[in-house]
Amino acid sequence: MVTVQFVGVGANTALDLQTIKATGDSASDNVQIQTLDSHGYTVDTYDWNDWANEEACWVDGDWNPVEEVSVSAGQGLWVMGSAVSQGIQSAGKVGLTDVVVQLRNGGTGTGNPFPVALDLQDILAEGDAASDNVQIQTLDSHGYTVDTYDWNDWANEEACWVDGDWNPVENVTINPGQGLWIMGSSNSQSIRFPAPTL
């Protein structure tokens, strides 16, 4: 799970999918972007291809370049690759305002949308009944949960992310572009990623 670390230039802050590039050895036909629904099932699939069109680009199932698909700041993308030498590269401008990602009942793919690392506790859960109902998960390469952090507003002096013993989580950093799977209970909840201080 990854997210882009930049926003578009101009009035539209979303990035066109084609401004995101697959990098690395044998990326063509071996790197794929998927968007996921609230259960983690694939909604849309885009393949990186360097031979079916004039330029390397994301293509659909008929090898046509994908058009009019944009990626919003903080939108999580599930990226499939075939080697650790492959990656995803985004370009644009650094966002100067907080990024708020609306949640839903179930999972939402998101991640650190800035080119700087964030402390986990700087990320905020907001909205109705967020306490004990919003959870951050990190995922392994198979989509299984690695770490789990719950938002809680009653077990400590201040609302924060807690571990399984209700203790505030310490020393956890979310790297630039690192994807997160967020579980929520309604679309009135959201996650706020603070903009970097310049």
C-alpha cells in the first residue's frame, strides 16, 4: 500500500495517474496499481507497459492508455510488483495544507501524502465516535496486518493512538508515501495528516 507524496500544480490538487511512473528492472507488465473497496477487494486495475503505445504508460485490459483517472492526496494504492528493485515515483508540488481523508464503514487505503516522515501521534482521527472505532493497520506484501493502532480518547490524558494494552504508541514513524489501511465505522469519520512545517 502506497500513496503519492505530492499534489498537482495549479487549481487541481489531484495528480493524473499518468504522472505516476513505475520504475526499476522489468517494470513493464510486472507493476500494477489497484484501487480497493472497503473490504480490500480490487475495484480498478492499471498495468505499467512500455511497448503497446508510443510511450510507457498505465494501460487498461485492452492495452490502451488509461485516461481521465486522477489520484487524490492521501489516496491509498495497492501496488503489485515482481521485484524489490521496482517502485512507484510521483512528482508534483509539496502540499502546504493538511490532508483529510474521509473514511467509511470498513477499510480505506491511505498513507502519508507528504515527502517527509510523520510521527504516528501527529496523525489525527476525527469525526463521530472515532474513539475505539478508527484503527490504523500496516500491511505486509500479501495484505496481511503487521501492526495495529487504535484511536482512543479515554484511556490517557489526551486522545492518541494506543496499543493493545491501551498505552500510547511511541516511536512509530510513517515514512513518505507509506501506505496505511484504515478501518472506520462510518463516513463521518476521517484521518488528518498534518502538512509539513516549512
